[in-house]
Amino acid sequence: MARILAETHPDAHCELDFRNPFELAVATILSAQSTDVRVNLTTPALFDRYPDARAMAGAEIADLEEMIRSTGFFRNKAKSLLGLATAVVTRYDGELPRTMAELVELPGIGRKTANVILGNAFGVPGVTVDTHLARLVGRFGWTTHTDPVKIERVVDDLIPRKDWTMFSHRVIFHGRRVCHARKPACGACTLARLCPSFGTGPADPVQAARLLKGPRVAELAAAAGVPAP
């Protein structure tokens, strides 16, 4: 299944825009209960005003709240960003640390966010258990666990370490484009013959193909051997 996902989503990547590890940490915090598209619309002005941890540590929280309001839960997020920036400056001289143990001690950063940072900013493999990955590995029959840490451990054991980061991206792409939460495109899925949850969504290829999303709908349909919508 992992090999098929690699063939299905050769364009898989981190969809948050960032130029350095601190920006990725900020963007990932903002992405909670929001979309990557919305975050990417918000961060250019935010990073222009606060280009690094030192600048953000000196921000007025009301200003931060206003700049990130559109991402939702902006008060809690602003508090996390201010706490993160302050901690990075006081503990690490303005540079984001490079280990899981250090990252998860920072405000606003849990294992999921830490794995995003490690895998995409520092090249340290990690499995990102977001809502898509948790849903899909359950549908795949890989685990019945719902706890993110337990799910991470299961995937760690099944997938080679060097592939953890890219596997996460591919599953997330599949969750956003094919295996949707409410109505997965089962009949237009490249994993159909292997997935124990086949039939959760429409099995009819024509109906299923209409549910495909993203910029590569025709290619996804072709990969599944069904007519493009």
C-alpha cells in the first residue's frame, strides 16, 4: 500500500509555505483547525512583520491576534506563538532546536508539530499523525488505536525509517484528494483492491471519480483505471 501511494502521489510534499525552521513551526501551529491554504495566505504578512523568533518575541499579543485572526482560535494561537518565540530566544539563542525532546517542551508544539518540523526543516524522519493519517491507517486496517502516539508507533514499525516523512505526506495527500472523511472515492482509489474499508464510499467508478479533488484529478483517475470526471 505504501508503494502504491508513492506511485499515486509523486507530488506529495509539505503544503505549508516556509523559508526556515521557525517559520515552519509558526505555520504548523497556525494550521490547527485551519487549512494550509488559509495559513499560506496569512503567513507572508506575518513573517514580513516578524521575520524571526526575536522579532516575534517582542510582539504585542493584540497585534499577533489581529494578524492571524483568519486562521481561527487566534487568541490561543497568538499565545502559543508568543510563548514559542520567547522560549526559543531565551533557551536557544533564537534558533529552533533540532530534537524531539527539546521541541515538545516548547509552547504550542506537540509530537505532531515536532515531527513536521524535524522531517521538513531538518531532514530527520518522522511520522506526522494528523487527522488524515489517523483516519486512513485505521481504514487500511493497520491499527485500531486512536491515540496519536500509539498510531505513530504502529506506522514506525511498518514503514522504513527513511520513508517516514514522505509516507506521511503521501497519506495526507491521499486523505485530502481521495479518501475523504465523509465520502471517500473508493471506486476511484488505487488502493481499492487492498483496502478492507472499500465500499465506505461509492464503489461505482464514475460516481467515485467525481469525488476526487486537487490539481491532478485526471491523473488520479487514470492511476485507478477509471474515466476522468
